Amino acid sequence: MATTTIRLDDELKTRVAAAAERAGKTSHAFILEAIAQTVEQTELKDRFRREADARWAKILDRGKTVPWDEMRTYLTGRVEGRPSVRRPRARKLAR
């Protein structure tokens, strides 16, 4: 296990200690959890962006998409249980 030193100004150190106490943790455990949560959130954002880029590339490659207002109407109808709602068809992408 590696060791890393961080420098906190006095005000932040006091806030961390108070928050850790309220959470029933040591300052060390609180800081580790905060770092782990931040790393996980960053990794999730990165995966989301990669997925969005891949989907956009697929749309550009195929040249077809479903307009959001039509998809929203379709999905709302499905959620509301309306059997008459029709699935929208993909159309050429308007550029």
C-alpha cells in the first residue's frame, strides 16, 4: 500500500474532522471514501462520454435517427400504458 501526503488548510481540516465525526468515521477513512467516490464518479462520466461518442458515431455512420420529440411521445405513451402509441421510425439525419 502506497502512502500519499496531502496538505489541507486549517479550515478544511477542521471541516473534514467535523464531517467525519458526524459520519462516525475517522478523518482518514472519510478522506479515503471521498477520494474513492470522486474517482468512481469520474470513471462513470468517462464511460458515459465514451458511450455517447460511440452512439453519435453510429448515428453519423448510418445517417438515421429518431427525433427526440417523437421518441419522448412514444416513451410517455408506453409508460402510461396506451396501446395505440406507435414506435417512431428512424429518418435521415438533418444536418
